[in-house]
Amino acid sequence: MSKSIYITTIEPNSGKSLISLGLLRMMLTKSSKVGYFRPIINKGKNSDYDNHTNTAINYFNLDIDYKDCYAYEQSDVVELLSEGKEDEVIHNVIKKHKQLEAKYDYVLVEGTDFSGEGGFTELDVNLMIAKNLGIPALIIGAGNDKTKKDFINTMQLSYKSFIEKDVDVIGVIANKTEKDEIEYITKELREVIPYKVQVDVIPKVDFLAFPTVKEVVEALNGKVLFGKQFLDNAIGSYSTGAMQLRNYLTRIKENALVITPGDRADIILGALQANASKNYPKIAGIILTGSITPEESIIKLIEGVQSTVPIISVEGGTFGISNRIGAVKAKIYASHSKKIILSLDTFDTYVNTEGLTNILTSFNSIRLTPSMFQYNLLQKAKIKRKHIVLPEGNDERIIQAAARLQVLNIVDLTLLGDKTEIQQKCDQIGLQINLDQLNIINPEDSIYNQGFANTLFEARKHKGMTETTAVDLTRDVSYFGTLMILNGLADGMVSGAVHTTMHTIKPALQLIKTKPGVSVVSSVFFMCLSDRVSVMGDCAVNPNPNAEQLSEIAISSAASAEAFGIEAKVAMLSYSSGSSGKGEEVEKVRKATELARAKNPNLKIEGPIQYDAAVDMSVAKTKMPNSEVAGQASVLIFPDLNTGNNTYKAIQRETGALAIGPMLQGLNKPVNDLSRGCTVDDIFNTVLLTAIQAEQG
């Protein structure tokens, strides 16, 4: 299994590059198959590449293509989020990450830097992505320009923000602190951050905070006149050369950037001479303002001097240029080996790499967000191509869902209906779909009718069915679709957009029948809430199940949950929790729980239990403190159809949750029933569920 880690900062300029480089080298000591992923990149104005990504790939010579390392450019994702297309963003980020996970042993995922563009903060976007990738996070904060108390509070609040959004945090790194404050900050953070979370404190390293001449050139769109090979010179300070040379020389500091008008030959030559002198500090570079190039005689003089000082010409006045240079933030480039080496050494010195490696390699998350669940549905459906029949081929929603499935090329489809009528419907709604690539059968007149009629008669003659009735029923789309499954022409069926539940499942009960050991067909919904996916049953089939049937529904629902990657923790819902309540309905749920435990001793199940105690840990600690299910139930079993159907619809409407289903369970072959109020998304997802059920058998 691939081990990924998400590194994120709580604000811009937190020194994330140092951590990223250190983690990549840490991973490379464990495996040569290390991937790098930055979900959202920011190339900058004058660059074809994102610097973070380019540095990671080139310095460590990672075996990965640049285009595989990101999902979006920042401007694109801001536009999509502004349009409310968060689900699209998340789906594509998950898809890209999963592709890398399949290829590499370790994947470093580096969070994005938004700085408030489009109203989206860095924290907002990183929380959204980290949560939906389901990988552990490492939070980085910077202590510079903060009091110790404010910094510790900020780190604690940031940690809580991630935890409240159901993101697993395995470590926090306090970066850019004063060296003499390391012990104090470590002690204070240990008091407010849980012990299982690793805490590391890194002091600020002045040289790493120095921007290079290259970064200044890019920020000012400057023209390099001399010393192009020295653009990686680090700038420790900058000053304006507007006074007489003898006065300016006294103000030059180590690694200074000299800013002066292009016609000040005295300052230019004086700075070059000072750089060559043992008595003065080294010069990082010279910026010539006003788009003024020195006279030819001065140029000739400079050309004859052996110097390590780059000279750059820029547009703009000296004062304005000085302010813009002051705003340039340091970055780490692949070519700046000195900064990278210093970064790696700093990481190794102050970060407990062994502890971090152990936490990462042993990490296993049980969280499942709706976006992850839907992505997993797509991937599971692709494993082995299945054939699904859609009996209501004339319905507009069915055709639209079929068009989407056709584009993704996940399943083979058969639509039941008249091809001419279906084509007319497509034309009416302006739908682009190639009907020639779909199998379309008209049950009113098909080559299968007589054979299907014979099969149906033989199967039901003991119940008094006549041959004439069998012939008539083969023209019914639900019977026709079911007979396709029975005769091996389809693997599953999805219907109910137009027809009732009984019309959809009655042929299946008569012909496909239930699995061995199963006496009741039931249903579940996959309720995709904002932070989790819950399985809810029975919300569609059984009006008032008895205790025996309820126990069977619980066991079937738990199996369905596990089959779709959800750890089953079953709550048998009632109006009372534990042993406190009495009454016929409570006793039914209590008996059903006991029966389910007896049939499946390993099943994690609790009942009777109220809904709030089942899903809210704070309530669970009060009502059922010793339960392994209370507060974290993933499978919710309702006592009757009235309760289940209304509850799932109330949750769906009031919270905006996506309800996928109902998915029928207990049949030998999958037949699933849609709600007559279903959407195109509902149909699409139910077809995927059906294909997966068919694969699992």
C-alpha cells in the first residue's frame, strides 16, 4: 500500500520548501519509488513551471513526469470554486493522486499557497483537499513576526481546525522560531497537542530567508547586463546608492544588493571595487534603475573586471524599485544547491525523521468522504466490465445517465424501448449520444420474446401461470429485463424511475430469487454526508419487519457496507438506548440485535440505540460509554419502513446529502430500484452500484 503524507501551511511563507525537501529525502531512504504531487500549482508570471514541483523533480531526479504532478493551475481552480464546482475539483484531485499511489511506494503531497485569491484562504483549500484524499497531514507554521504565545495559540487552533474537519494530523512543525526559544515552544506545544502527534521545532535560518538575485530579476522583469551565471547570489540586505560614493561605502553590508540609477557610474564602479576588496563586504548584485544603461566607456571598464557580481537593468524609479525588492520572498530553486543542502541539513538536525517514518508507515485511516466513496465506485465498477439493463429506456433521465456512462465507457448497457422513440427523445432534449453503440431492444417485438415466454412459463406454471400470460408478461419491461439476467444476457438491472418498487422487484423475487440462507430481500441507501458515508436500511422495501427479519436486514446491510469499503458498525435504531426503554417496538429491536449477534458473533452491533447516541460521540459517552459502536455507527438500521424512508429523505433534503440507492440486497443477481423522483446522478450511481454487486456475486 502506498504511503502518502499531505504537508500544509497555515499561512504563506511558512518555510514549506524546507520541509518538503527533507521529507522527500526521508522517503527516498526507504524506497526509490517516490512520487510528488502538488494538487494546485502556481507557475508565476514569467515561468512555464511551478517552482516547487520543478525543484522536487530535478534535484532528486524523481522518475515522474511534470504533468502527472499536479491537477490544476491556481487560476483554473479559483474559477471553478467560484462557480460552485467543488465536487469537480475534488474528483480530479483524487483521481490524479490515486494514479500516483498505484505507481509509487511513497507520495509526498504538497499543499497549495492561495494567499486569499478569489476569497479562498490557504487553510480553506488545504482542508478541503486533505480531507478528501484521506491521507495524514503535517501542519507547518512560522513563528517569525509573532509573540511566542500568539504562535502557540495559532498552531493549536490550526491543529483543531484540521481535526474538526476529520483530517488525520500526524505531526506539527513550528518553523522559523528563535533558536533560544526551541525548548520553550516544544514544551508549550506538547501541552496543547495530543501526545500521539509528533511535534518538531525548527529555528529560522537567515540564509534561507534571503531571496536571490534571480528572484529579484523575475519580480522586476529585469534585463541581465552582466554576471548571468551568478544570479543565485543570495541577498542579505539592500540599500540605495543615491549619496556620494564615500558615504555609501560605509553603508554596504554583507551580501548587499546595491540599487542605484543607471547613470551613477561612481556607485557602480565603487561597488564592484568594494566587492573585490578584502576590506569591504561581498556584494550580491547591482540593480540599475530608470532603464538607464551605463555609457559605453563604463561598460567597457566593467567588462574588463573579473567579478562575481550580476548587474541588472530595470524599468522604474529608484524609490519604487526599492519597495518592490523589499516585497520579494525567498524561494528555493533546483539550481540553488547551497540552499537545498542547508535545508536538508536543518531538517535532519531538528526533525525526528525516524519517529515520522514510523508514524507514516503504520498509519491507516478509516475515514471515507463522499468524494472518495464516489471515486471508489467508479474504480470498482471498472475492474470487470458488466452488462446492465435499463428497462425504462424512454425516460429522459435514463437516457441522460446512459449518455454519461457511455462517455466513461465503464459498463455495457441495454435500453428497453423503441429505438425511434428514444432517438426522438434525444433530439428533443439536445442530447449527444450514439445509440448505435448501445444495445436497444423493444420488448414488444424482439427475437427473445418466445424463448423468454417459455422460460417464464416453466418457472411459474406451478403457481398457475398459463402460456398466454407468460407471453403477455414478456412484453412488460420489468419482466423482460429480469429474464435477460436469468438467461445470462445481462448481469444486473436498474429500474423504478417510472415504475413502482413492487413492479420492479416482483419479477426478481419470482425468477432470480434470494441467496441461500436469505429469507428477506431488503434495501440500503449510501447516505453521503459532508464528512462520512453512512449505510441506512431498510428504507424502501419492508414495511414492518419482525425481529428475525430485522436481524437479517442488519447482517445483510453490514455485508453491503464492508463490500463497498465501509467498516461496519451497526446501530439498531429505536426511541430508547440500552436497557432504559420498554415497549413492543423496543423489544423487537432488542431481540433483533440478539439474533444478529448469535448469527454473526464478530459483528460490531449495538441496539436498541437512539440516532443521536449512534452518531454523536458526545451523546454516546453519556448514554452508552462502553459501546464500541455508539458515537461512530456507520450502518443505521431502522425499525420499520415508515421511520427509515422518512428519515433518509429528511436528512437528504435538510442537509443536501447525496443519497445513493436504494440498493437491494439478498437476491442472487442484482436488481435495483430507483425512486420515481430520481435524478440523473441517482441513476448513474445506482448503475455503478449494480455493476459492482454483479462483480462481487
